[in-house]
Amino acid sequence: MNNVVFYVGFVFFSMLFYLPSFWARFAYSGGGISLLGLLSIAVYNIFFIGVHVLHAKTGYLPVIDKNTSNGAQWFSFFVAMAYVFSLPGAKKKYMWFTRK
């Protein structure tokens, strides 16, 4: 039971910390962002990419000092890739259900 609570919490907090990057991708794409804003989003993403890549490679979570399973490592790999693709771009991005 303890491991189930840990993994549910790991997925929950990973997604919770990913949401600002996901929001920024759509809110600031196509202009309207300053250099400082872009750099702050980039630093935020790079920090979490580093944490998730370290976890994906070694299975070790430095925040809580715990080794985890292969499933959690694969999840971290996919979350790291999501962070990579969550930077704002020059072209305005739309959610698939809001396109005209």
C-alpha cells in the first residue's frame, strides 16, 4: 500500500509541476513574451528535465532519496520529453479542440 501511495503521489506531483509549462506553451507562443519571461520558462523546464532525466537513467529520485521501479523511470522519460516540447514558439499554438 505504501508503494501505491508513493507512485500515485509521484504521478500527481509530476503532472502538477508540468501544468505551468503546458500553459505557457499556449499562452506565450506567437509573441507577447519578454526575454526574461522566456528565460524563466526555459530555466523552469531545464530544471525539471534534469530531475526527470536523472530519474529515468538511474531510477534515483534526488528529492526524496529513493530508488524506484522501471515503470516510474519510463514515466519520467515521457515527462522529460513533454517538458522539451513545452517551450513557447514563434508560431501561435492552439489546442486541438479550439482550432477554427
